[in-house]
Amino acid sequence: MSKSDHFTFIDLFAGIGGFRKALEGIGGKCIFTCERDKFCQVTYRSNYTVDHPLIGDIRDCTKDRASLQYIPKHDLLAAGFPCQPFSIAGVSKKNALGLAHGFQCETQGTLFYDIAQIIAFHRPSIIFLENVKNLISHDKGNTFRVIRRILEDELGYCIHYRVIDGQFWVPQHRERVFIVGFKQGNSFDFDKLQLPKQMKKPTLWDILHKTDGMEPDEPPYLVNGRIGDKYTLTPGMWEYLQAYKAKHRARGNGFGFGLFGPDDTARTLSARYYKDGSEILIKQEGERPRRLTPRECARLMGFDKPGDSFFQIPVSDSQAYRQFGNSVIIPVVESIANLVRTFIGITERE
């Protein structure tokens, strides 16, 4: 496989295709997708060509050897997997693969166990994983120790990881741990990751709707050059959030809403944003604050470039907020993928 060739990848726990969007940008071809959430599947199908299997539950493909063969051979495995605690059992069981790896007793019942089974069976050249920053300290560090031991000692991959804050690519503090693994050792170095070359750090002005007539309407987000009324907090919700913040300030902690202007960098967009939008509220002169619109969330996560409205959002606002809040920042993954791309041509398939 030469450096100029395309490579194949599978998209596990795909969400709305953050990994896919980035990997296709460097010549990757997605040949298998797994995503359980039916609303994410709607958004995924609206934005990508799905001419390959798309399954809901990954465990349907890891039950036995025949099930694992349903997943096609691939060069790269990508997964933004859920973080779950591992229980340490005393006895290792053999599964239908006839393998006696320790990950069976340490991770069985977790979704990382299913990823490990796929890696053990298909032996992709590269694995590319993402998780919350707290994965490293989760369960007093046990979870990450087990993951590293399985990937390195049992499955034989050379592992590199780094916590990266997305604020250098988009106006959002969002720290995530990225793990890259190679079947063959090489000179990959996360310290060579290139930060964006730009005159100024991104600010919310870059992703907010423009109400000066320069941005076309996109109901219900932008209507007659104005932000849709439903995104402004109701009087009751605004009073509640102010009272909640005041109560916790009196107790000496910082719980409460985050209020931001166009020159600011936002907090992390979370999957709970649909509830009250409290972590990222946008100031409005002479009015109560407002939530971001789903389109602005798409821009904040890099699915759209500032000012663009190309990414299809076919679901309700509540579902859209969940989806963007659970996703990866596209330009961050693109930057890592470009660093990985250097080694695609020298990492051979078995």
C-alpha cells in the first residue's frame, strides 16, 4: 500500500460522523459503520453515502467468529467509544474466537471489550480512538491502565496518546484524549501536531449568526435577519438560572451558567445543552441571553466552517444539541489524521 493509495476504515460509535468527515478528507473510504442511536443514524445518512453495512449494536458483530467476519477487513479502526469502568475478574474465559486474552476477564461487559475483539480478529494497521479527558483518571486510573495494557501488551500495538484542547481550532474549550496505535512501530510523535496558523485565536464571532443582512435566512435559526425567538431564554428560565448561580456563589462554588460575548471562547458544549443551554449562553444587548442555535453548534464543532450552513440537520433541536455535544471537533481530528497519514503508506496490512 503506497502513500498515494486510498485507505479503508471502519467508523465505530460513529455518532454523526465526526471521524468519518475528517478521515474522508485525507483519502479514507468508510466501509462499515456502527451507531446505535436512531436519531444519529438519521443525521449520518443525511450527510454521508452509506453504501456499506450500518449496524446499531456493536455486540451483534462480536458474538462469535462468524459475526466478526461480517465486519470487512480495514486499514484503520476509528472509534469515539463510551467510557465505562472495568471490573477485574479472577478467571479468564475463552470465547468463541478461541482466544484467551486477559481483556476478557478485565473488560468483558464493556464496549471497549468489543473494540478489542475486533482489533484482535482483524488486526488493522492503525487504530484511532477518542474519549473524554477524564478517561485517564477514570476509576483511579485503572480504566486507562487496562486499555493501554491490552492495546500494547496483549494486542501488540505501539500506542501514543495526548490530551488536546480544541480551542486552537474553534472557539471552545474542549479537552479530549486521543489515542493512536500502530501495528508496526514508527516515528509517530504527537508533539509534531501542527496548531492552526492564523492571525488570531478563534472567537465566538466566527461561528455566530450574522444579523447584519450578510447571512441568508435559515429558519428557524435565522429569520428575517434575526435569531429565532425560541432561542432566547424565557423570563422564567433566566430567573431560575440567575437564582441557581447566586445560591451556589453564596456557598463558595462556581456552579451556574456561562455568559459569553462575540470576543470570547466558550465552555465545552455538552450533550445536556438541550436542557437549558446554561453552559454557553450568548449575550444579547437589551434582551435576555439566548442559546446557540443548532447551526451555530455545527460551526462550533467544525462540521461547518464559519458562515457555512452545509451540514444537514434533519432532527429536532433537542436531538441536534445531543449529537453535536457528543461529537468530536472536526478540525482537531483532521489535524491528527494528517499526522497519521504520513505513516499510512509504511504501515502494511497483514
